[in-house]
Amino acid sequence: MAEKRRIKVFLTGLVQGVGFRPFVYRIAKECSLTGYVLNSTIGVVIEAEGEEGNLIKFLEKLQKENPPLSRIFSLEYKFLPPAGYESFEIKESDSEGEVAVSVLPDIATCKDCLRELFDPKDRRYRYPFINCTNCGPRFTIIEKLPYDRQNTSMKSFKMCEKCYAEYTDPSNRRFHAQPNACPVCGPHVTLYTEEGKTYEGEKAIKETVRLLSEGKILAIKGLGGFHLICDATNEESVKTLRVRKRREEKPFAVMFPSLESVKLYAEVSPLEERALTSVETPIVILKRKENTDLAPSVSPDTSTVGAFLPYTPLHHIILRDFGKPIVATSCNLTDEPIMKDNEEAIRTLGDITDAVLVHNRPIVRRCDDSVVRVFSNKQVPVRRSRGFAPLPVILPFSLKRPVLAVGVHMKNTVTVAKGNRVYLSQHIGDVDNPLAESFFEEVVEDMLKLFDVEPEVVVSDAHPGYYSTKFAEKRFSDKLIKVYHHHSHVISCMAENELPIGEKVIGLSFDGTGYGVDGSIWGGEFLVAGYTEFERAFHLKYFRLPGGDRAVKEPYRVAVSVLMEAGINPSDVLNVDIKKISFISQMVEKGVNSPKTSSMGRLFDAVAAILGIRYKVSYHAQAAILLEEVALHSDSEDIYPFELERGVVDWRPIVRGIVSDFKKGVAVSDIAKKFHNTVVAFSVEVVRDIRNRTGIDRVALSGGVFQNRILSENIEEQLQKSGFTVLTHQVVPPNDAGISLGQAVYGGLIEKDS
């Protein structure tokens, strides 16, 4: 018999009093599942247990066959270990807890509005702001609660008689749809061109499509900010966009006209299709098909494409008219926040864009597109933002106090929490320039105000140099507590997997950079952890990072360090100027500006450089991503030797084996795969050793390295074969964007005098 799995689903929307629970009961029976469905204070909660294929079919039916009167505004799910349900039942409603504050994410255009949008007889035909109660902007237009029109950025648009009649008619689909509007009374679009010409309404859209077909680059205003767009099949346009945006090689997201067009360019599994067509409409990282007309510069160094579908009426109209995929990337210079204001975007004319398509509905808060990836038959968030933020993570317990968590330095998010609900902000990004710092502070104040939280505790990372930490020290010094980076990673994984208070896990916290208890840079950690305490059971053997942050951008520096530590002359391996190698070697020997690290991410960088895959990078984790990409071309099951001694994983034999194979001319793909296999092997052996000493058989995998598909799938599979329960991320990202969840839970549970 196939192994059973359990899925837990949280739904919000028009899902109570519309026959939703009987519908869930029926499709659960059709899919041979056990479990329950109940109404709760947040919407509908479902737990279903059965064979994996049946669970995926159940998810598809939930989305495609829901009752006519129901509307799903959000659907988050996660796979959990089986609970042993014997039948499926409709449970009594759960009325415990405070009714959820109705701050909903922005919702992709619904089928009813799409039908009207392209119906020449409809009064909203081709109107770029068509919406109803079941779709449209929410989070990005709310100024304050309650969610009434006068508290949104639609307040300046007075409804015409027809719109007002819809808005006040309880039987109408637009009853109390706060953004309700039409061409007579609502927002409109304007196109500004580099030549100084201005186009309004339908003419603006037609000109936008014409400029796209000429290979031009435009900025268009969406829900949470502007996109930079161009023809994704025009190589010259895409290359020009890279130069103007100062984004050398990091892949661009591509918006496709339809699901059918996505399938012409990429391989799409059932779970990936569900993600693409969900109400959240995230960017989904897919395996790209070969020999298509997609411009090579869209994703120049990977075999994937970040694909998504139109999610606003304006996107639908443009993609329908253009008929081809477009690059749709955040309108900003690299590392700056996404632009949201018309004047801000218009200033890019001539520098970045050839034309700017704006509208006159203000964006209250910036909100980037969300990004997900599917592996191990689970949806893993890479960036949790539009469509998901600010939905709460529901804890299986209540926190002792209201909390603000300010996140970390890279991929920052801010979190507020009270009771059993933890609200994560939209994606903020790396807080390493004045504009990003200002955006971060804006989000902190916004989250506190929006959710009416007066924090008793404020939590930051222990790293003294992070802007978020310095901000918290200055603004909340009397309430501040600090938690270590890698403990926060593990807590976030525990919390989203609903572990009770008092439980402990073996936490694998693998990433690039994090401040450790001993003041060094951690990143290859095996922790024994609970929600409020941890101990370091194992870690990677330390090596030095010559140049500190510069080594992150120049992985060959890390390679020099690990080769020296392994007793190998770097000049015999690296194709790098001998003077540079000599200089870096002296830095390592003398410990000058060369902090110690146990980082798994940096070890991946070093191996990528040793194999000649990448000596320098143009975006974060590029070397490690390309190492995985190369490894995917090999079926090798071999491993390199390694040593475990006194809580330390000695990687030096691994590096010696890699260099030996490299010099023998072994295929780089086989060496890369063999390295991945070795990391899996020593991780499983260390976890077994810790279980022997502690009796703990539950493992949490967290940190940015677990975005690596080969590593994640194989560690999870091998641990499960060894009898472990493995917890992974499915609601918040495994990378640093999920850390604020861990910080918030720590702050809500720790004894304040600790």
C-alpha cells in the first residue's frame, strides 16, 4: 500500500454558510480521504489524510469545483505526518479565539470579472480596474481598519449611480466591494512616453502593446508597485533591460498570457499548475523547455523560468492583446524597493524606461510578487508577499504577550503577533541602503498600526551590525530581546509545523551567514532546539572568509581558504592571478579581515569556485545555485570521505577528494553531484548520532540552503527511511524571510527575565 500523508488547509473567503463543508466532505470521500472539515474564526480548516496522489487531486478539486456561492480568497496548505484518522467528518464549528481581523491579501481577477472584461456588451468591457467582492485589491489599498471605502485609496472616487446600486444590493456580486468602479467613475490609465506624448484610457493600452512589439521597455503600475516589462522573446530588449536595471544575470520573471502558453515553454506538474492558477497567482519556478523562442537572457545561467499568469485586469488586457510572454520584473534598480508612486516611476523615463503606464489609484503599501517552488511534492515559498501577506500563521498555542519581530538583514520581513496568530509582512528585501531602510521602518509602523498591536516585547537578531537590530535598539530599547539567527530558523520551521510547546527537534540550520554565540559566522549548524532554548550539537569545521562580505561576492576567495585548510596549494587548482592568490593566502594565514565561519552556503560557494563554475557572482547565492544546476546533469550516487569528531564535521577530506577527481578529469557534473550526496550522507549520519544521544526523532530543516532541491529531497528521504519525522517549510520561506516568524514565537514564549 502507498504511504499515507496528511494535509492541513486554511481557507478564507465566502466559505461559511454556502455549502462548503458538505462539498469538502463529498470530494474527500471521492478521493478516499479521512480527516475532518470545520468552520473556525479564520474561515474553514480542513485536515485530510490519504495517499499523496489523492491529496493532490483533493487540492485541485477544492480550487476548481467549489460551490457556486462560495469564493476562496486565500488557500494555504501544508503536508504533515499522518494522524491516523479513520473516517472523514464534518466537525462542530470552532469558536475559540478572537475573530480574525479582516485584512485580506490582494486577490487575482476572478472568472466572472474576466468574462465581463472581454464581453463587448458589458459596461466594463476592457476596463482595467474591474473587480467584485471576490477579487481585486485589498492589502495594497487599505489605509486603516475597518475595511470600508473611506479607509482605502478608493475614497476619492465617488461611485456613479450604477456602481452604487451594485454596492448597496445584497444580492449583487459587488455588494460592499470596496474598490468597485467603472469607466464612468473609477480610476483610469495614462501612458507617458519618452518623446513627451501622453495617451489616456484605451489609447494608452493600445500604444503600450505597440511599443512592446517594437522591443521597447515600459514600466506599468500594478497592485503593489510597478513592473518593468518587455517582450520576453526579444533578446535585444531583455539584454537592454538588464543593462538599464543593473541586473547582470539574475533570472527575470516571465508573465504568460495563459496556462496553455506556460506549458509551451515549461514543464508543469499538477501541483505547479495549482500554484499558477491559484488566487494568489505567485511566480512559480519551473523547468524550462528547450528550443523555445524565449530570449536566452531571461534566465541566462539556469534551466528554469519563473513563470506567472496575469492577476489584474490591466495585465490580462495587455497580455491578451500582445499574445506573447513578457518579462515582468520589479520596477527598481537592483537592491532598491519596488516603486509604487507615479512620480517616482515617471522619473525613470529615459534612464530605465521608454514609456510609463500609470493609473490614478494610489498604492498604499508596496508589495512584490510572491515566488514559490515545488519539490518533494510540496509547495515551498521562496518569497511570501502579494497574495499571501498579511495572512496569519496560526499557532497551536497562544503566545504570552503581543510581539513585534524586526527580522534580519537579507530578505527582511517584519512580523507582529498576538494570541495564536502571527502576521508576517510583505517582502521587504535586503536592508542595506537608505531607501530600503526607509521602507523597513515604514513597514514596522504600518504593521503595528494595521493590526493594532502594542508590543510588550520586541525581538531582533543577535547580530550587532544589522540595521534592523540597530533600529530596535534605538526605538524599543526597553522592550528589546535578541535571539540567535539559526535558532530563529529552526523555531520558524517548528511553529509552522504546529509543534506543541515543550517539544524539541534536531534542527539543521544551513545558510550563508548568521551571527553565532561565539561571535563567529555560523551557517552549517546541527542544533537540539525547543522554542526558547537550543544547544549546538554539531557544526561544520570552521574556515576563514578572506575579505568578509567581499568573499560572498567573490567565491574564489573562499576556495583559496578551504584549499589551504585542506593542505592544497590554491594555485594548483584555481585559474586565478597568482598575485591575488598570494595576497588572499596571507590574509587567511594572518587572520586579517578574515572572520571564521561554519557556513554551509559558503562551502557550496567554495566548491563551485574549485570546479571553475563561478569565481565571482552577480547575485546572492549564484555560485551555489549553479553548482546545483550542474549536479542535476549527473546520476552519480558516490560520496566523498568525511570525518565526524567531537561535534565537528570535518569537510577537508571532501575537498581533497573533489580536487583529486577534478585533476583526473572526472566530469564536473559528477563531482558536483557527488558533493551533494556527501552533504546528504554526513547530515544523516550526524542526525542519527544526535538521536542516539538524545532520543529525539523529529528533525527540522531550515535555512536558505534548503532551497536546494537535491539536498532537501534527499536529506528528507534518507531521514524518513531511518525512522525520523522530518519538518520542512511550506508556509514561510526556509530562507531569511521566514526568520521573523521564529523571532516572534521566541519573544512570545520566552520568560521576560531570561
